[in-house]
Amino acid sequence: MTAILKDPLERTRFIKFALVGALGALIDFGVMNLLVWLLKATLVLAGSVSFICAVISNFTWNRFWTYPESRAKHVIGQLVQFTIVNAIGLVIRVPILKLGEPALDSLLENSALKPLAASHTFISHNATLALAIGIVMLWNYFVNRYWTYNDIDT
């Protein structure tokens, strides 16, 4: 964390990682909402598929834009490492979706505020996914930076 604050190059990498993550989040939210609302998939299934789509996008952008100097490792090896980190992130994510969404949905459904009660399912799906993305993003950044992309200078 100190490197991000003190080193301009590391700070730039973190900003790029965050921008890539923002794109991944857009993909994540978009795919999740399409699967839930158009195909009537469960949140856990839709959130898992959307997560995989976001991981593929994030790996590609991080490999070629955030860490372009990371070439000591073969792309397949790095993809495997990135996938392992993100699979652990998925293990962190699924319980948040599975446990958090019903609790938040129930709270919103019974809310005295009419707009919250009327849109409780939409809000609970997206708020729960946003929480899961935030938590998993922190895990992903630090583990990927110091394991997957450890072949670059800090």
C-alpha cells in the first residue's frame, strides 16, 4: 500500500487497474442484469457468469495495458495465476451474494420509503453485487500485483 502512495509508477498502475476494474464492473453489472431480467437466471448463476466475463476482460486489459512490461511469464501461465486469484475471489463473492441479497431485499421490501420498496429486488441485486465487487477488487489487486505480475519492478 505504501508503494501506491509513494511511487508514481505504482500509483499509475493502480489507477489503470482501477479503470480496468471499472470496465470489468460495467461488464459484470451488464451481464448480470441481462441474465437475471431477460433470462430469469438466479443471482448466483448470473453473478458467476458475469464474473467470468469480467475476469476475461480484466486479464486482457491488465496484461496489455496496466502491466505491459510484465513479459517474463508466459501469457498462459499468467492467465492461470490470474484465474486462480479470481476463482478465490469468486469463492469470496458467492456467499456475499447468497447471504447479502435476501437480507437486503427483505429490508428494502419492508421499507417505509415507497421508491425503495417498489424497486427492492433491483436495488438489492445491484447493491449486493456492488459490495461483492468492492471487496473482491481489493483482494484481486494486491494478490495479482504481488503474485501474478511480480515480474516487474516496483
